[in-house]
Amino acid sequence: MTQEILQDQDTASFEGMECVYERPGTLSEARFHYCPGCGHSVVHRVLMEVIEEMGIAENTIGVAPVGCSVFAYHYMNIDMQEAAHGRASAVATAVKRIHPDKFVFSYQGDGDLAAIGTAETIHTCNRGENILMVFINNAIYGMTGGQMAPTSLMGMKTSTSPAGRTQETAGFPLKIADMVALLPGVSYVTRQSVHTPNAVRQLKKALTKSFGWQKEGRGTCFIEVVSNCPSGWKMTPIQANKWLVDNMFPMYPPGDLKVPA
Amino acid sequence: MTVGDVRLMKGNEALAEAAIRAGCQAYFGYPITPQSEVLEYLADEGRKRGMIVLQAESEVASINMVYGAAGAGARVMTSSSSPGVSLMMEGISYIACAELPCLIVNVSRGGPGLGTIQPSQGDYFQSVKGGGHGDYRLIVLAPSSVQEMAGFVYDAFDLADRYRNPVMILADGALGQMMEKVEFPAYDPAAHAVPKPWATTGKPASRPANVITSLHMLAEQMEEVNHKLQAKYRLIEEHEVRYELLATDDADYLIVAFGLAARIAHRAVQVARAHGHRVGLIRPITLFPYPHAIIRSLAERMKGVLVVEMNAGQMVEDVRLAVEGRVPVKFYGRMGGVIPSPDEVAHAVEQMVGQTSDVSMEAH
Ligand SMILES: Cc1ncc(C[n+]2csc(CCOP(=O)(O)OP(=O)(O)O)c2C)c(N)n1
Ligand code: SF4
């Protein structure tokens, strides 16, 4: 798998054409292993574009989770650490404490950040660690094959909620962005998405602002990306993005929850 | 050379003071008796002297912070006691696989479960045989005095850096809580600092990205990583075995004990000798790598071996492996936080002498 990932993209001939859009230097040449239409690949690219455009690649250290994006470090061509399941924000805390002059971000899915890692998430935010936490909410466990996540919607069918999520057996969807927005250590909480080009542009702005605030030492910035999982949701990418708008947004509405004073 | 300075201190405080002097840059920990003084001392003294000290939300967070800081190139440590160390096991396994140097201190207490806050050696298996998942080893140092609680810290950090391996100091609640004289040697952290070109410090254009990970998806790759780790562990076994001998030259009987139990056994040797029994003691200082070879060669000229531990009999398995049935190996232990007295141990020696003076003896 790794070898396959590391293989170069097939290169067609583009002789005589002007290059108007290319891979940022902060993205490696490894081919994404993500399923077609998966939000992870778009978020990876946007995050790396921002880091390149801000000229901070040499000063940025990232922390990858356990989840579908466990291999984030294959694609992000910067110094990275791969954390245990749920512990990315604890690892990022320590990296930032050791290198306070560097930009540090963690990148986690919903199982990672809002189930097994809830304690680390809350306490990293409550300490106001001066890092950026990127949270990919696809309401399912993608990597392990589509089990229910803390963020799965009511009635949502997954491999561990085959009849649909019910409150009696699984409680309610966890709105962890709303929770961390209550904490004084957190300066910026926003909910974004990558299902349209415009949404991608908005996410880029949010990422850029977050790194700016990190430089100013404003405390934790928390960006939730309401994302998809076409494979886990058993949909085509187009269906998944429509389902996201119709079902995810009512529970997880896009927009800023908290901005720095 | 500067003369080291001498103080009267608790074991936990001596260890913490040594960590500052050893140039430990960061400490992450969570309170638990009988080791909270480490965190308390560092939160005060450590911070004053420039150490990053963070009281984490749990031992799970602590050990993953240690992972992050070690991966970022820092000299870093955590400490806890038995239940807390159990919580760290997944993180320790990750650290071992990612080959991150760090110090983990277990001031252990009686278990299983919430157990007791009294001293115990019940975590020998967990410390020495793995504890977490997968084939990994910690270098395990077992102090038996407040002096060694301090002195082993320097060695632990240097070993961790030399082998890129987590090192554990396995102490117990008595060693952590008791006060003794301790002398701090002269130690210059800068002179001991090793380059860490693999650390995540921010990637300059001139080098490929540094990645700290324990993930190797292909079975063949993972096996390769395992081969590399095993080769390192063999190297450690070859070069880093440490032990102490007492009165073994003329001995007919050998006691094997580590840590606090060895201190008690030391006194028991004197009692038994006063009763006319020629008894000696070997104290393993490194529990991994274990001093198998010396125990085997000593056992060859003994009539019997007695293993004394503050547990139900854990290290005794390693002694039996070393002795390979050459002589009877007996065990005496107290559990659950009870400390055996020298007289009890001397009595166990006399029993062994009584049983093994018979020519037709069997391994116990
Ligand atoms: C301690 C531990 N428990 C369970 C797992 C198995 N596991 C791997 S990824 C994962 C869930 C990932 O889901 P999520 O964080 O939502 O990320 P996604 O794959 O959807 O991007 C689980 C349960 C593990 N690796 N470690
Ligand atoms: S399983 Fe889901 S989250 Fe994982 S790569 Fe595929 S679409 Fe993306």
C-alpha cells in the first residue's frame, strides 16, 4: 500500500501549455489513497496550500490522527508526528510547548477527536494551547469500515447502528465545536465545509486566519470541517455532498461560532 | 571537576532534582500517590529553573505528551505509580516503536486494581516483559536507595538517547517516600546532548520531512521494523547489563533480589552469616537487560538460590530461566504492599539451607 501511495502520478504531456494551477510544494507527490470524493483529500490540499502561501512550511509541524487520514504525513511534505488514536491534541500540545515559535496543527476525525480523544480535546482547548485543531466531521468511522461515530445523526444507519441511531442506545450527536466554543482558552471556532468551490475558499480563509492568530498567541483555534464519507455512507460523491447539505448542515450549521475579540 | 552537593531528601524529590540537573526540558504528569512529589517538586523548582512542567488531564495524555515532546527533540520524562503506568501502556508501545528517547518513572504500589499506596514490586512483569502491545522492550533500571533514585536519572537519560529507546526507572513507594542522604554528581547536560536530526523541528528546504510514526502497514515492513528493534535490544543486552554483588565469593547460597527487596536481603545476608550460613546476594540493577549470564555462572557453584520479591513471584521466572535447573530455586515474597523484614528473609534462607543440604534435591 505504502509503495503504491508513494508512486508518482501518471504524467501526461502538457507541452506548450501554460500552468495555471499546480500542486503546492507542501504536498508530496504521493497519490492520495482516499476514496473518490472524500473530503480528506480536499482539506489536505487546502491546508497545504495555505501553509505554502503563508510561507510557513519550514516552521510548521503537524500531528496526524488514527483514522482514514493516518497517512496524512505521506502527503503533507512538512515535519509531522503520527499520534495514537485520540491523542493528537496532547501530542500537538507538547510539540508546541517545546517549539513555541513554530506553527503547530492537529488533524483529526470525529471518532478520534470526539470519542476516544474527548478528554484530550476538551483539556487542550481549556488550556488554550496555542495551536490549530482541524476536525473532520464525517459522522462516521471511515477507516474501520463505517461504524457509528459520536457525531452520527439521529436515525443514521451505520454498521453498528443498522436500524439507525437511536437516543436509547447511543444518545445524541455530539456537537463538540459548540462545547469547545464555551471555553475561554479557545479564541476561534468555526464550522466549514469543502463540498463546493466557494466552501473551499471559505475554509482557506479560516485556515489563514487561524495561523495568523497562532502567531499572535491568541490561544486555540478550532476548525470543524463538515465533511463526507461516500464509502461509509454508501453513496456516490455527488449524492454524499447533497446528503451533507440536506442532513449534516441542519445539525452542524456552517459559520463562525466564536471569533477572537 | 566540581564536587557534587549533598542533601537530605525524599526519594521522589531527589529524582526530580536530578532530572532538572540532567537537563530534562519537559515533564508531563498526573498526580498519584506515592509519587506526586515528583510533579510537585518540578512544578516549583523545575519551572523556576526553566523546565516545561505540565499537569496533564490523565496519564494517557501525559505519555502522549511525552511522545510529542520526545519526537520534537526534547529531553523529556513522566512519572506515575502503578495504575497510572497501566494507563500509559499504549503510549509506551508507540514510543518504543517510534524509537523515541524518554524517561518513564514508576514509583510502584501494591495491586492489582486500585490496590494500596504501599510499596510493591508487582509491576515487574509489566515493566520488563512489555506491558503494552507488541514486541518491545524498555531499558529498566531498579534503584534501591535515595542516592540511586537520583543517580540513575542521569544514566537513564543518557541510555535513552544512546539507544533511542524509552527507559523506565522502576522504584516503589518506600524508595519514593523515604528520606536519605543524597549526593548529586557534577553533570553537564550540554556535554551529554546528542544530535537528533530525526526530530520534528520544522522542515528546512534542505532535508526531507521528518516523520515520527509507529505505523508500517505492510507486514514485511513491520517485520523489518521488528528485526531492527530486536537487533537493538540484543545490543543493549550485550552492553548495558548492570548488577551488584555482595558476599558471593565464598557463598554456598545465593539470594537474588532487586530494588527495596535487595536492601532487605542485604541485611538478611548479614543475619544468615551470623548464624553460620555462607550466603551471598546478587542485585540486578538493570531488569532489562537482565543479568542472566552472571546469575547462571554464580548458580553453578551454589547449593541453592532464593529469590526475594515484594510480589507473588515474578522475577523468579527469569532466575529460573538463567539457572536452568542446575540448583533448586526457592522463592520468598510478600504481596499487596507488605514489606518483608530481614528476619523473615533470613528465615527463608535457613529453610532453604535445611531443604537443600539433602543430596537428593529437586528444583522447586
Ligand atoms: C486504541 C484504538 N482503538 C481503536 C482503534 C481502531 N480505529 C482506527 S481508526 C478508528 C476510527 C476512525 O474514525 P474517525 O476518527 O471518525 O476518522 P475517519 O476514518 O472517519 O476519517 C478506530 C476506531 C485504534 N486504532 N486504536
Ligand atoms: S472511508 Fe470515508 S473517510 Fe475514509 S477515505 Fe473513504 S470516503 Fe474518505
